[in-house]
Amino acid sequence: MWPWSCLIVAEASLFAIFVVAYLYDLGKSLSGPSPGEVLSVPILGTVCLLSSSVTVALAVRARLGRGCRPALRGLAAGDGASGRPSS
């Protein structure tokens, strides 16, 4: 229970910082970014992120094939770090 409480407090703190930063900057800029600047897709960053995800998935699958700990089985099944099977 303790780690989850820390996670919630950390996430709430980050959200509060973003809200305070937004309220601080509200109305300070007379001209914002154009839609083209906001909606541009960073191709290199996307490729790096997807390739790292594929690498991790392949490593988990290879480790599962060799009979590893039950916690890793939970990660491969999408149950998070708990390693417990979802009901």
C-alpha cells in the first residue's frame, strides 16, 4: 500500500505543478504556436520509442521461453509489476 500512496502523491504533485505553471503563464503570450507547430510529429523520437518497446518485448518473450520467475510472466501478460494474474 505504501508504494502506491507515494505514486499517487508524486503524480498529484506533478499535476499541480502543471496547473500552477499554466495559471502563471495564462495571458502572458499574445501569439501562441501555429497548428502546424503543435501538430507536427517527431518522426525520429517516435521511431526510437517504438524500437525500444519492441526490444523490451522481445527480451521478455525470450526470458519467458527459458522458464523465468512468475513476476516476469505477469509483466508479459500486461498485469504490471505485481506479477499476479488478472482475474
